[in-house]
Amino acid sequence: MTHARELSRRSFLTAATIGSMTILARGQRTPDFRFSQYHNQTAASPLHQRMIEMWAAIREETGGRVETQVFPENNKNPGSDPAVLQMLVSGEIEFFTLMGGILGNVVPAANVQQVPFAFRSAAHAHTAIDGPLGTYLRGEMAAKGIVGFAVGTFDNGMRQIAGRTRPIRVPADLAGLKVRVPDGKMFDDIIRAFGAEPVTVNSSGIYAALKAGTVDAQENPLAYMDLFRHYEVMKYVSMTNHMWSGFNLLANQAAWNRIPLDIRAVIERQATKAVRLQRLDQEKANTAARGTMAGHGLAFNDVDSAPFRAQLSGVYAAWKNTLGARCWSLLEAETGRLA
């Protein structure tokens, strides 16, 4: 844990002016536990704001026994999302939030969160992830030394395709395009099914990749594009709603096991509260972002999902086999038949 504490101190000092925050409360005891919480959103994001509130409430409710530093993306996380995930697994950091499709590199079943056109809306996804499917996923996480939370998936939103060259109206419009994707096989498989080339770029590099022409397009929720000012390097946004994504609150199992049961209960309760509030925030942010980016001159078009779904039969069949019968049945219990 020495390395993690040194990392946290360095990161905090580096980021003093750009959004990192230590949760402190005057007049309280010296903390029994000091944690690092990383995520890949900006300091202005609903996720960061609710996490700051969450850990402050945890410190208050535990009488100062827990002190946590929260590090946003623009605090320069110590590596790519997969690299930070490995740090979580090894115990170098204690808490991280991550999308299921990237978590799937370590916990394969987590890819189920990214099955294309599975969820009709963010609210539909929340119902599934908070239910039996989420219980199953937490068991799979535990087998890899990762703790998940009963209501622990913050929202990112429905993902749209946006880029600099042309609008996407039918699957053929994607043919030949270089599309930025996160580091996850599900994303690669979907993009290749449409005849496009997936290009893995970490979240912090999307703006530069679009500006330089390294990629032609990306797929992300609208609020994400707005927060990172991607409207400066794009022209078109196609409302494909092809996938939902959220940010799973994760803890290192060994670190979690050292926390007394009463403090664990506080963390779980405050996490549930923060998740529910952030989901509402994110829904508003995604709705508002369409108007904001249209105001910056981006052209929006709505998309009929049926032709896109029809082209994914092979993807569904392959992932049904990869995820296994139990996982897939829990998904289809919420979504109806996919494959």
C-alpha cells in the first residue's frame, strides 16, 4: 500500500488547481482509513460532484474515520483505464469506477452491460443492473478480487455515434470509417460488424484523435462529448442509441475486507444515495447536451435501429456463447430475446 499512498500524494499535489479534492472535516479525529478514488470523468461531471459529496458524507457519518481523495480524469489518472483497473486488482488503489466493457477484460461477464441494443433507455438498464443480473455480476467480480455494490453503477447514458466526415443513417454509412472505441472486445466486434475499423483510444485522447484525423468518428453519450468539448472537432451526431454504459463503483477486495462492518455499511448506504442522484443528474446532462452541441453547429439526425440490429446477429450469437447461458438468460429476462 506504500506505493498507492505515494501515488495519491503525488497526484493530489499535481492536481491541486484542476479538480482533485481531499475530503476533510475540521475538528474530527485522525482517519483510520485513507483511500484513493479514481474515475475517468471531468471535475465538472455529475459523477465527480456526487463522488465528492459521497465521500464527504462517509467521513462525516464515520466521525472522521475515513478520508478519501477523489481524482477525476483531468487529474491525469496514472495510466489508461485498463492500467488503473490492474492497479485496483493489485491493491495499489482502493476504489475505481469503470464501464462494464472495459471491466470485461478482467471480469468477462461484465461485457453483458455493453450488449448492443439490449436496453431501451438508461432507466431500463438501471433496472437490470440493480436486479438479479447485477447480483450475478458481483459474484463474478468477487472471483477476481473486486467488490461491486448492490446499487453501485453510476450512469453514463445511451451511446451515440458522432464524427467529422458524414452522418450515420444506415449501417452502410459506417463502412470504411475509423471509429474510436474503448479498450474492450465487445466494442471492437460491434464496429467491425458494420464494416468500420475500431481504433482503441483512451478517453483523454479522443479530442486529439478526432482533431488529427486519426479517427473519423467516436461513440459515446452526448454529455460526455459535451464535457470534453468534442463539438470543436466534430460535425455530425447520429442518435443511434446503440448501447447503454455506466460506471461501476469498484473496490479492491483485500482493502474492503480490512474495513469494519459498520463502516462498510456506511459506504454502501452513501454509495446507493450518490448513484441514484447521479443517475438523475446524468439524464438531465445528456438531454441538455443535444441542445448545447446543436448550438455549436453540430448536425443531429435520428436513426432507425432495426437495420443496425439486423446486422448484429453474428455478434449476438458469439457473445451469447462467450457470456454463458446463465448470464445471457438473466439479460434476456430484462430485455426480451436478443439471439
